[in-house]
Amino acid sequence: MSGVTFEIIGRDGAARTGKLWLGRGAVRTPAFMPVGTSGTVKAMFPGDVHAAGADIILGNTYHLMLRPGAERLDRLGGLHKFMNWPHPILTDSGGFQVMSLAGLRKLSEEGVRFRSHINGSYHMLTPEKSMEIQHLIGSDIHMALDQCIAWPAPEDEVELAMELSVRWASRSKSAFRALEGRAQFGIVQGGTYARLRHRSADSLVDMGFDGLAIGGLAVGEGQELMLQTIENTIPHLPDNKPRYLMGVGTPEDIVEAVWRGIDMFDCVMPTRSGRHGQAFTHQGRINLKNACHAEDESPLDPMGNSSFSAVPRAYLHHLFRSGEILGSMYLSAANISYYQDLMETLRKGISEGCLAQTVTKIKCDWREGEAKNKAI
């Protein structure tokens, strides 16, 4: 592992808690990584992200290569210095964003040729180029380039995409610069087809990545099929390496995935929802734009541990109704704080061997809180 170690501290059934040691510090797992697409976790100061409990954030290779540019980031000392975040950063490969461009890209064995959504300029993203860009960005975990196919898709199309992703993973592995404290993860593809997931995982395990991600989920297949796919894939992943479920997700999805043995997550949901007036709390979801909160003096989240949780709901309602930026800042911070509280609660439940009781209480608090909010 390039000076990188993954230590499993406790287990409860399939769930595990531990630490992923990287060059810039330890990541406590299960971990939720706030998404910092373009060098910022939207509407939050870096110090507040760390204070909320985040050990690591995610940066987006596609967006950063287009603006401000990987070479410029390198000249300025790398992304950590650029955004004043001295802690670990994981960068995705750029594949998911490029694949979502539809008419703006052309796929080949070599890679993906695409047009920038910013100014229409042409770019070529190959496994080797993705590794070079992530190296210049200076991230602590590099993701191999993969083809993320849309759902639903015929099995034969999914198989071709999976096989291409395996070939790209091999090229990504060869191009990776294995510096001390830096890791590289492969990405298991194969849609919701168990046999394809098995083949993809087995191939990637043989390549010796530092960790493995499950990609291509949370794209519309629904929770039941997503969880079934995770269950089908986990047995083919190494027990002694971190498992990362990409792009997930809701607190409900995270709880269920941790139960099944997933160690790492990322999603834009807490900050994106926060910018639109939706809060995630220990008592479920709350829409602060609803008129019932206009004179509600109660704190946003009475069970929350951060100062953002103590802000009165009436004030937050006013901020969103008035279009004030501060509302987005408060809720983004409160949501990230809640997600980190949730991860800490799950880690504690696993380490104490009482995850079942912990999950039962989490879900009970959600149900009771949401029932109370509906009655207002």
C-alpha cells in the first residue's frame, strides 16, 4: 500500500470500523466525505468542514482540470494549499462527469474525447491523463478511470462497459505514481448484474489496488436493488482493504450500506439540500421553507451537537424566504455536521458491538421526528 495502511479496529456482523492511514492523516471509517467539487465544499469554510468531523473530502477531477486547471494547481502548490485544507483529499477520475455529457463526448478504447461544458473546448481524458491530472492536483487517493454506464441498460452493453473499465483500470494502475502516503482505488462496475460485478471485482483484486470502490449505483435503480448489488459484490472484495460506495447518499442508504460492510461514502446531498432549504436532523428531514416554521422558536435539531443545530427554525425560514445566502450556509453546515454525527454514532455502535440497537434507535428517532413535523 504505498505507505498507506487500513486498520480494522472493530466488527459487528459484516460492519466494521477502523482507520485508513494516509500521508496527511487518518480517516476514521465508516467515513462520509463531503464533496468539494471545484475546490470548495459549497457554502462552507474549510475549517467548519473539519470541525464538523470530516477527516477527508472529495475533489472532482473533471471540474478541476477545466478550471483552474491541473497545471495551475500544481504551480500553486496543489489543491490542499490552494483551498486551505491540510487534510486528506480523494479525487474521482473524471469518468462519471464525462460520461454524463452525452452529446458532448466520444468514447473509444483510448479514452474519452469531450467538449468542455464551460467554453466548448476539446479535451481527451485517458487513464494515463486522469492519473497525471490527479497527481498534479496532489490528492491523497486517486481513482482509476472507469466507464459509468447509465441505468437501466441491456446486460450486453453493461458487460462491454465493465470490460473496458477493467482494461482502463490496468492502465490506470500502470500510470499511477506511488508516492509515500498516497493510495489508488479501483472501481467495480457491472450494473446490477451479479456475474458482471464478480468478474469486475476479481479482475481488480488481482491488480492490487489499495482499496476498491463500488461504482455505478444510486443512479435510479432504487434502494432494494442497490443493496442487493452491494451484497452480491462484497464477498468478492478483500477484507483487509477499504470499500467505498460512490455517490451515496441519503442517511437511510448509508446506514444500510454500513450494515453490509461499506467503509466510505460521498454525496452532494447534504450541501445541495441545505442550499434548497432541506435539513437532515436526528429527527428526520425538515423543509425550512414550509410556512409552519415561520414562528417556530425551536432549534433546528435539538439532538444536534453543533452550534448550527441550535439556530431557531423561524430564523432559518426567514432567511430562505428572503433569499439570504446565510440560510444556505447555516443549513449546509448543519447537514454536514449531522452526517458526521451519524458516522460517529455508527462507528461507536460497531466498536461496542451494538450496531443493531444503534440502527434501531436512529430509525426510531427519524420516524418519531418526521411524524411530529407532519403534525405541526
